[in-house]
Amino acid sequence: MLNCIVEHMRSHTAWCLPLLLALPVGAQDAEKATHGDEASSPQIAFETKGDGWTLRQYQLGCLSHLSYLVVAGGSAAVIDPQRDVEHYLRDAAALGATIRHVLLTHPHADFVAGHTELAHRTGAEIAVSALANAGFPHRALHDGDRIAFGGVSFEAWATPGHTPNTMTFLLRVPGETADPAFALTGDTLFVGSIGRPDLLDVPPAELAAKSWQSVQRLKTLPDGTVVLPAHGAGSLCGAHLSPETTSTIGREKRTNPYLKIASEATFVANVISHQPVAPQYFAFNVELNRKGPPLVERSDTLPAVLTGDDVRRLLGEGGWIVDLRDQEHYAQAHLEGAVNVALRGRLDTWTGIVVPVGAPLLLVGTDDEVREGAFRLRRIGYDHVAGRLPVDPAAWRRDGLTVRQSRIVTPQALFAAMQAGTEPLIVDVRSAEEYADLRLGDVGNIPVTESERFAKVLAKDVPVVMVCNSAYRSSMAVGLAERLGFADVRSLAGGLDAWISAGLPTVGRMADQTATPAPVAAAGGAGLRLPEPIDATMLAKVLLEQPGSYVVLDLRPAWQFAEWSIAGARNVALDDVVAQMQSLPADARVVLVDRDGSLAFAVAGALMNGRSDRVLRVLHGGLQAYHREIVFGSGTAPMTAAPATETSSPTPPTTTTTTPTPAPIKKRSAGC
């Protein structure tokens, strides 16, 4: 099917475009496809082994949390554990070890840690900075203190900045060239970023200055030291985190924008600017982790089913109804006052953002959804699930509860109304930065994190359409607005992603990267659709800030791909391009890359002029330009020195290696 192109590239003769290609049709929710069980349960993202030791990294996608298990000589240490700890216990036992140490880089803000749970289950000693003022039995660490077992050792470095008590653990293992081989940096240093300094009641500029000092200290480590942070892309503990879960000190010095700043004043100014909104539950989690979280009660018992009187009493006492279903089912019928925080996405984070800490919770969904939802909410300390309601609108009405419906507006219908000047008020509920980058027109912008402004800015009796990237936040905004008394609140089906996939126009800084190019006249009068170029800087920015927004297909030979590639790219042989395209969702945005762009443009042109409506993009100048402008230039971008494939669930490595392999790139976080 692509033989004419392949032969052209081999013989440098004129290339032909006719290509018949049938691609699958139909919309697919990309977030639902990638934020299922694998994102709500810990996955092994990276593992390496050496002489008598094993290091394993776990990724909890729904919280962008990274934790670690180190095993040596029959003993094990867990670093920054999540609250549910069964996988650490299981894996340590399978590796012939007993967990004897739990290390905390700091009292975390965005999740409840499992340190007290592990200590209770195993008798392990908890080690944390002496400055943390911990309220549980622990070993108080000072700068330079060491913990050793089985031939490996941890050295504690005080690296304040994210918090005054943050520590980095330097892990030394036998047989490795770099000393230390690993730096478990917590929230001090991320891949491509650093920890934010504004989560505590301390002047952010003061902590940012300490972060400057900590960063300079970390830069003195060997270039080969592997960086293992506590969070990846999607975390609210920093800005612009990379989707990669490992790096090296040398690479961070070359590519991390914060490590390239030359003056302390400029560093501080950058660190205290442009941070994402900190959820109100962060302070609660910090204090809970400092005191010691309550032990987890292991029970499959569902919360009690509440009556109509129970629900009314609960709401009167400040309770919240969280509807765990997807947007479509929520819109069809939901309880008045219920907020839709769908289980399929970042339930933990978004519930913590919109629902007050300590408020009694009523969960709506199937038994399985409620069981999973209650379990996941415990990870952020929301233990107060007062009850549940099965999905039965008729029963709700019989109990005297008010049932509401909300409209879902298709992109085509909304665009037609905008063209006719009859559209409702449109409010983009994403962040100001997302709004500036790309939006569907000159519409309003009130982030869902500032939902109290709905009532202060908007008229409650005027129809409103809420818009976000995927409909996750906009559906949430519907319930939040209804709680404030709005009468007619709607949501854009599929969000901006669906709008773009429908080929509808956008405005903003990135609009030229999503616009569908108009057909141009070819020789002989035939309509010829050309692929759209995307430059290296824009591709790097999108991959860094919106990981998973593009599927990157690398057309180079496998040996070139193995030497260096963009992180998350898929290496596709020319003979397999058609099959690869057919396997992708109809709304997937695809970028083709090769050495210099020539082959990618030819392949994209042929594909687009078949029977496909898919718009393809090509990296302008190819990977030569990307390498020159991003890797050696001033830009930053995710990249890897070995092939990384995108899978539904990372698979534990089966081979022994001491060379870090970056984890598979993750798709954009739900709600983003």
C-alpha cells in the first residue's frame, strides 16, 4: 500500500499520492481508555537490579505518585509509600525480603502516605527529617545520616525548598559506576521541574531561595546519578512535570529549565510564578501525614444505603453528594446538588479540590463504583463516606428527592449556534494558561477551581455551556453551578478534544497547531490535502505540558530509534503504518517523525489523500531539528535513549539491568 513511497525514498524518483485507506470511525473517550484500572492501581514503571539488590519504582497514575521498593540481603525499604500498601508487602515477600525501613522525603501534601500502615504491619522503622516534627514513632534524620542494610546504603541530604524539612535520599549500591547510583529526590527535583514552594504558611520566596541552594547542591552529584522523584506529569506539587519517571543528574542539568538558570533572583522569580492552584486538601494531608494517618480498616463492606430523609439531613449538615458515573449517565438523571466527579478520571484529586475537607460524603454509583470510589478517596484522607445511593432515579423521586437533568451539547450544534449568533453563554472552566493556549472562541474563562465565582460573575437564570478539554471538568462544573442555584447549565460533549476532532476552528497561542488545513488545488484540478507541519518547539511544549495529546509515530529504522527517540514515540516500520493507523482511535492526533521530515511528509500526504478524514501532522525538519533545537538548544522536552512503547499497563521488567530505562509515556491525565 505504501510501496510507491518506499520505493521513491530508495530511488529518489517522483512520489505518488493515491492511497486507499479505510480507518475506523466513531468517537472514543481517550481518557476513559487510559485511566481505568491501570491508573487507579500502582504499576511498575521502572526496575533495575544489581549484585544482590533490586530497586523497583511504582507509579500510581491517578495521583501522579511515584514510590519505591529497595531490596537487598533479605531486608527492604519503602520510600514515600501510598496509603494502601499490599503491593509493597507482596513484592517484598516475593523477592525474599522483609520490609524493615520506611523512608519519607517529607510529609506529603497530595496524598496520605502509608508509613504508619507499613510500620504497623511489619514493625518497620519510619525515618523522616528531624525538622518534620513527626507525631509518630520514628527515627529523626539529620543531614548526612545513613541507613544501611544488605550491602546498600541510603544517605540523607537535607534539601529544603518544597518544604523546610524535605530530604533527598542518596542510594549507594554495589557494582555501579556512579556514586551514588540513585538520588530519590522526593519533591525537591522532578524530571523537568522542581517542587513548588507555596504549599505551607511560609513566604514562598523564602522557600524558593532554599530550593535554589538545594538545586545547586544536587548539581554537584555525578552526571550518571539516576534521578528518582516522587511525582510525574499531572502532579500539582510542581509545574510542567515531564511524563517520564526517571532521569539523570546530567540530563537534568542539560534540559531542566530550573537547573539552567544562572542567578538566584531569576530562579526565585520563576519558581514563585505560574504555579497551579493548590487544592485545599493539601494542608490537611500534610498535617495528617505529620501526625500519622489512621490505620486502614480492611473491609469490603459497602457504605449503608441512605433514605431520602438521611440525604436531606446529610445535606443540611454540610454533606456533599459525589456522583461517580460518567458524564452521559449523570446528565440523564442526577440528584439535585450532586457533583459529577467521575470514577474513570482523577477522582482523588478533583474530589479533594472541590469538596471541603471533612465534609460527610454520599456516593452515587453502582456497588463496584462506590466500593472503588470509597477506597480511592482514602488515599487523600477522605475517610468520611456517610453512605451511598444506588442508581435508581425512580426510587429517588419516591423518596421525595429532586432529580435533575442537564443537557450535553455537541460541538457541531454549538458551532452552528455560534455562527447564527444564538449560542448560550459559553464558559471555559480550564486554567487561564490552558485558555490562553487554545480555546474554541472568545468565550468566558472561570476555572472550575474557582467555582465560587460562577455565582459572582454569571446570571443564574441565563443558560450556560461549560467547556473543558474532555468534558470531565465541565460536567463537574455543571453540578457545582447547580449547587449555587443555576437553572440551566450544559456541558460540551467531549470537550475541546471533540471540537478539534470535528475540525472546528480554535483561537489561542496554539491554534495554528490544531487547525484543519483547507484543501489546495493540485495539478489537474484535483483536491489535494496536505499534512500540517508542527515545529520542534511546539511539539516539545505540547508533549511536556499535555502528555498524550499526540501519538508520535517514528518512521526511522529500528536501530536509529533505539539510539535516541522522543519519549513515548512508537517505532513503526513503513509496511506497518497502515495497520498502526487503523489501530488508533478515530479522534487521535498523530504526528509522524523521521530523520529530516521528508519521508514523514510523503507518508502523511499519501495517508491523508486516501479515504481518511484524519488530519496528520509532521515534525518540520524532522528529528534533526528536534535534536538541535530542543536537546542542545534552550527548549526542554521528554526524550529517551531507548524505545518506549505505550501500553495499557506497564509490564514488570523480566531482565536484569543496571541501566535505567524511562517508563512508558502516560497519556494526558483525566480532567486535564
